[in-house]
Amino acid sequence: MKIDNSGKPISSTPSRSEAKAAAKASGGETAATESRSDSVDLNAFSARLSSLESSLVSQPVIDESKVAEIRQAIKEGRFTVHADAIADKLIASVKELLSGNN
């Protein structure tokens, strides 16, 4: 089997606009294709997205008092890392991601 390295595509499918232009040029476009149009209704999605966005804005992203408390505990040497708990939560998170229940 010989591979053609000419760089020319073997065949291509014309885009919708190319096909429409070709049909107009040949006089073959019908009323059915002229009246057909594509549309997308984003109103419901947009409303839901707006609702989610406003609920996220009202929630604090970072609890500054908790951060200050942890910093102080680290400085004073009273902060302990529970490696087993972190590992368990990490494994549970990975399992959840792999099962598709995110």
C-alpha cells in the first residue's frame, strides 16, 4: 500500500454555507431549504446560570477568621496534620471522580 504525501485531502464535506452557496449558484435551492433555520433557546439556561451566580456571590469563598486561626496555630506549634484523615478523604474523592458521581 502506497501512502500519498501530496497533502491534498482525499475528499471533503462542504460546510452548510458552502453547500447553500453552491445550491444558489446552480439555481437548485428550494423554498424548504430557504425557510429552514437553526435556533437555540438559552433563556432557561441563562436564568438558571444567573441564579447560581447570584447564590455563589453571596457565599464567602474564604473564611478569613479560619485562615487566621490556622496561621496562629502553625506559628505556635499547635497545628497537627492528620495524614490518615487526609489520605482517606483523598481516596474517597478519587473514587467519587472515577465513578462519575461528581
